[in-house]
Amino acid sequence: SSGINAEYGEYNCFVAVFLSHGENEVLNCVDGKDKKIDDIIDLFKGDSCKALRGIPKWFIIQACRGKSFNTEVLIDHDAKGDDNDIEQQSSKPISIPACADFYISYATAPGYYSYRNIRNGSWFISDLCTTITKFGRYEDVNTMMTRVNREVALGRVVPVDGGFKRQMPCHVNMLTKALYLDRIRCSKI
């Protein structure tokens, strides 16, 4: 973590992407050693990595989180959301928790499979890239990830035994302010 402190202190955001197999909050690594997701994230917390204190850290994790299949359920209508949310930020924080300023995006909910297309790759990563390319300069990460949730959950299915299996991405938001990617060249993602 001392290398992390030296290398990344000048940036205003940190993004790490993991593409792997996994199960039960563990990633399967190329060296054959499994790594707990929490152990990886702990390396970047404020009490372990001074250089990233107060800086948003976004972890994108494409891996299964279990062996269960997420089946479909039917709904009668599309619930309407509130489009008038107002962001409120504190102007004088005295201190923040060590686990503050993390946003963790999982390809699927705990305990479930994550799907991929043989030609086009992971549903989650494909929809994430499309969404960032289209909206990355205008929308915050949380809003974009809600779009990704909708695309993956409603736009993708695996037909099985007369029904369909689906996938639902899952996110953990511990950010203390909205995270925008407007300084990243989205066309290169």
C-alpha cells in the first residue's frame, strides 16, 4: 500500500476493474490463489492508503457471486421514480470514516450467477461500457449504474425450461458526493 500512496496521490478518482470467476465474495485469480473482495478493497481504505483519502474509489467487479440462478418475475407496471432529487453536501466535514468514498459495482447480486455472451462478452461490462460512452460526460456514476441495472435486468435473458433466467447488478454506494467522469475520454473505454 505504500506504492499506492506514492503513485496515485495526484489523481481525483481511482477506478479498479476485476474480470474473473468468483463465488461467495471471493475472486479466482490467475495465480490459483483466491482473494476475498473485502481484503482487496481494504487496501484502499483511508486508514491503509493515505493518498486516496477523500478521493472516490470505484471498484467494478465482473464475477459470479454464487451458484443460484436469478429467475424472472412479472410486474404489472413500471414504477415511477422521483426525478427531482436534490443533492445536499456538507461543506465542513471534520472527519470521515475510513470506508468512505467507495462505490462498488458488482455484475450480479450476492449468491447469483453472472452471464456472458460468447461473442459479446459479459452482459454487465457490455452495458456498462455502452452507458459510460453515451452518458459519461453528463451523468454521475450512480445514475449511470441505475441505467446499467435496467439494461441488464430487463434487456437480457437466458431461456431455460420454458422460462427465463435473468441477472441483476448490485452496487454499494459509500460516496460522500456525486462522482462524475467528465474528465475521462469516454471514447477510449
